[in-house]
Amino acid sequence: MLAIYNILQGLGEIVPLSNVFTFQLYEVFERLIFCEPNSKNAVILLTAKNKFNQLTENDEYLFDEDKNTKEEVNAIKALLNDNLDDDLDNFIAPELNENSDFVYPALDLIKHGELIRDLLSSKNQTIILKTLETLKNINDLTQEDKSKALENITDENIKAIILAL
């Protein structure tokens, strides 16, 4: 699952879009959509949905691609948009712990702050900062959140960033 996530992150930037065929991404996403839902699948699928929406909204990604690649990218986008709800926070929630390989991508996808506030007590200062940034992005950051986070931060640079949020 981590390999699929990394492929998605590089798709269109580092990994050529024509590799959607090489990695059989349509088939991979189709299997993930129709299998038993779990947190890792939800993170991968929502990341893919966001990525393929981004790839098709801007001509710079598809401009130099051949017809087959463009059709496949659009088919993947349709598959993901037709079969996924945007709010899968309940499925993502198990990845919201500092030991998960998907904690950072899960934080990028989360829409409800109450699910992530426990991460403000993490031993990982980078996760604490990312949690605060996520709370700010979803307009759910409070002064209490900042205070709680600062209790666990020893790095002066991270403290300065938190104070600036």
C-alpha cells in the first residue's frame, strides 16, 4: 500500500502519466473500491481521487500525453469520483496515530478536528506541527490546541512556527 501511495505522489511529476498502464492503476483502484473497506484503502483511494482530479483540472499534466493515456487518466478519475464519498474520516481514523506509515497522508485528508487532537500529545514533534497545520487548514485550530502542543515541543524552530500559526 505504501508503494501505491508513493507512486501516486510522483505521478505526473516524477513518474510519467503513461505509467498508469504499467502499474495497472485502474484495476488496483477498482479492487480497493470493491473490497472490504479499511483505513489504508481509504487513505490510498482519497489520495488517488485528489491526485486524478488535480491531473485532469490542469492541461499541463495531460498536454503531451497520447490519447490512450488521457483516456485512462479520465477513466480512473471517473471511477474514483463515482464510487467514493469525500468524507471518509471514520475509515481514515485508525491511521491517525504516530506509529502509522500513513499518518501524514491521513492528516492531509481529514476533515474533522476532533479525530486528530490526540496527536497533539505525540512524542513526534513533526506530527504535532502537522496536526496543528491540519487544524488550521480545516478552520478548527484553537489557542488551547497551540498551548497543548507547545507543552511537548522542545525544538525552538518548531515552537516559532507554532506561535506564528
